[in-house]
Amino acid sequence: MMPELQEQEERLQFDGFDHDDAWDLGSLLVRLARERGHGVTVDIRRGDQQLFHYALPGTSPDNDDWIERKIRVVRRFGHSSYLVGQTYRDRGTTFDEESHLETALYAAHGGCFPIIVKGTGPVGTVTVSGLPQLEDHRLVVEALGLFLDSKAATGVRG
């Protein structure tokens, strides 16, 4: 599992990331979730600025709390929230037990992925909350792949 998660972060990188990219990626995530009947909240940030946020029917303020907690993990560790949690699971423990971080502030549950710009590193986050953690993670990874493939196919920087 870990090699796959690491490969995702190596593969799913942008040439640059701006406000329009946030809108397009967020809209794609919302469309995929709607088509599948998923009640999720989607959040995209560059640095500290929230560029996109949408809550589909079936969500609640709890999803916003989960988003904040997942984002803190990605910002602190520089990797997807699912990869961070899996690192602890692979060691036979949990993030909550061993990280010594406040669980009310940090959640190493799947669904938050770093927005990585080639040659720069992580510049933001894309987060989904509302499904089981592996499904949240897979939805984000799928959308990033589709988005970046679309940019490459049209020759647009992405």
C-alpha cells in the first residue's frame, strides 16, 4: 500500500496552480460526487487561502471540522492524510496513539492530498470529507488524475 501512496504523490503534480485550477478541480470533484450520489464536502486551498469550498446535500458542519483536521496533517507532514495514517498502521499502531498530537486538531484519515507543484513542493491542499476514509482518498486521487490528464491532453499548463 505504501509504495502506491508514494507513487500517487510523485505522479499527481502540477506545473503551476492558480485560482482557475482550483475552480476547475473543485467543480470536477463536485460533479463526480453528484454522479455517484456521494454526500461530501470539497475544499481546495493554496497556502492559507481557501479557493474552493462546496458542501453537497447530506453533509454537515462536522465535515468542515474533519477537513480542517485533515489539512493540518498534510501541512505538518507534507504528505496525504491517508499516507500519514497508513504509516502508523503499517507499524501496528495508530496516528491517534503515537503522534502525540491533539486529536481534536489533527486527523490522519484519508481525503486530504497535497497540491504539489513540480520544482516547488506542496503549495496547498485538496480535501474531501463524507465517505469512509479510503473512499475519500480515492475520490481525490481520481479527480487529480483526470484533471492533470485533461491539462496534458490539451497542452494547458496544469
